[in-house]
Amino acid sequence: MKDLRDAAWRKSSYTGQEGGTCVELANLNATVGVRDSTDPDGPVLQFGRDAVAGLLRRVKSGELDR
């Protein structure tokens, strides 16, 4: 598994000051890494760039709103 300690993790702009549910993303070249910022040594999910772009497109369009 790739060593991700030096990856440039970026916290979601929707993360509040009180902590709790925090998501961070990192550019891992061929993929995008996603992790829980409250557990930086925990698991990292990796998704293809096309999958992340498709998800963001659907979120922004409101397609996933309940």
C-alpha cells in the first residue's frame, strides 16, 4: 500500500469548528483519497477521478437531494 503520510490532505469547507464528522480529500495522482480527519491514521478510501467528478456533478445538480 502506498505511504500516504506526505499527501496534501484538504478538509471539507463544510467542517464545523466543533469537530465530529470531518472529511478530508487528497490528490493521489491517479486517484482521490478520502479519509476521516478525526482518524488520520485510519483507513483511506481511494476513488477514480471520473467517479469523484461524477459524484460532485450529481451533488451540485441536486440529483441526490431527498
